[in-house]
Amino acid sequence: MMEGSSLENHKIDVEKNFKKYEKIADKLKAIAHPYRLCIVKGLIDGECNVTTIQECLNLPQSTVSQHISKLKSAGIIEGTRNGLEICYRVVDNDIINIVKLLLND
């Protein structure tokens, strides 16, 4: 390897910013499933509840709830209770930009 190569220069950056990179990687893992990506895309277009998501994806409610849980744990979406239902929305602007870029929106 050449002395002073770009990769060597990034070694310090990786060590210094590892937690940041780890957090970004965790968010990317959370959307790295076709259904979760679809859920995020749908929620970017407008908030909705689990029943609506379930009907759009034609999946069992339990499956949709598992996907919602992973997205919530990653800090990508949040839910607001309205009576008996919870309406979800995307709250991570970086993920909004990434999904729009990936889907050419």
C-alpha cells in the first residue's frame, strides 16, 4: 500500500466516528427488507395506521407489527395514538432522503 494512501487517512476517521457509522448502518439494516422499505415509502407519502398498511401490503397484522417494531426501534418511524389506533409517520429526515434517492422520487 502506498504511504499516506486515502485508506490509511480514513483509519483515524473510522476510529473517531465508529459509533456514528454504526448508527447509520443499523438504520440501513432496518430498511433493508422489501416490506419495510415499502412501509417507509408509504409513510413518507403520508401517515397511516397498521390496518391500512396491512391492507396495502396484503400481509397478516402480526407481520406488519413486527416490521413496524423494527422501524420504531431504529428511530425511523414514530406512532401517535388517536383513540384506539396508532398512526405512524417517518421522523428520520436522512432516511427520507435516502429512500427518495433510492426510489428516484
